[in-house]
Amino acid sequence: MSEKADISGRGLGIGAAIVLGGILASLGAAAFIGARVEAPATGPSRGEPPAIAGPRLQTAPEPDIRAYTREKRARLEGYGRVDETHQHIPIERAMRILAKERER
């Protein structure tokens, strides 16, 4: 004697058709609304992509790098005040002080 199946093929087909019909109806409604309604442009760009400017190039990079190097070298080789309680000293002197401390 054969056993009766718990799931019928006909019922499964009807359920699948209902789900597929719902998916197709929602896609069709979204396409219809998208074609009929124009979305408002919001934000500062008014819906346009932002304009991106090219890189800003230096007109004379050699003097800039020389001035930068001069400034950094003066800081490394000179004395100066950092704040009310701290000063910076030349790098050579700082290295000698550290070397003497390690000798002790």
C-alpha cells in the first residue's frame, strides 16, 4: 500500500505562482512609478555630480623646498623656546648629553 504525500505538487505550484506573481507585480509597480514621477534634486549639488578640480601645482617648487629645508635645519641646529617651561636645543648637543648619560 502506498503512502499519501504530505505536500501536493499542485499546491506547491500554486504557491510558487503566487510568489512569482507578487514579485512581478511589485517590479512592475516600481517601474511604473519610476517612469511617471521625477525625483526632486536635493542637496547643494542639485542632483549633479560634484565638479572635482585638478591638482594645484606649484609654480616654483625649488624655492619652496629650499625655504622649508632652511627652516627645519635652523630648528635642528638652533636654540628656541617651545613653551613657558620648555626649550629646544641643537640636535648635536642633545645627542652628546644623551651619550654622557648612558656612560654613567
